Amino acid sequence: MSGDSAVWEHTSDSLVQQSMLLLDSAKDETKNDLKSKQHALNLAAEAVRTRPRWSAGHVQVARCLEAIGSKEDIKGALDHYQRALELQPSLMEDIESHIMRLRTKVSRM
């Protein structure tokens, strides 16, 4: 692994970890902390930008979009869950219920 590649992987890991903590704290503090959720999304999106083939980054972007919750965000979450599955099919068991729930939610919006 080259030095640059290792730096990008560490940076992406750190961004997703920060995003996860921020999103979890926004859930704990208030259901309506849109600013924290948006910041968590920005961190996760940056991780995906630096490592576009990293399934965990796509899952975190999907979680953030799902938490924000508009119809367009839910559609985006579905896209990122699908991308994570394309990159790592073994995630099917973990992600399938999220996909089904979000498809139902979008159809009712």
C-alpha cells in the first residue's frame, strides 16, 4: 500500500467515525437537530468522495440521509445502500431490512 493510499484510508475512516458519532449524538439529543445531521452527512460524503469503493462510507451516507428524512434524502439513502451492496454483497442481510423499510416510506410520501 502506498503512503498516499494509507493516508486516504485513514482520513476516510476518521471522517466516517466522526460522522457516526455526530449522527448518534444528534439522535440522542433531539430528533430535530438537522444541523448536526447535515454535518454528519457532509463528513460521510467526504469519506465516500475520497474512497468511492468503500461500502462502509456508503452505508454511513445512507444512514445520514435517512435521518434527515425528506423524500429526496430517502431516495438518496436507497441509492447509497444499493451502492454498498454492489461493492460488498455480503451486506445484504444487514441492509435488506433498511431498503425494504425505506421503499415503503417513499411510497407513502
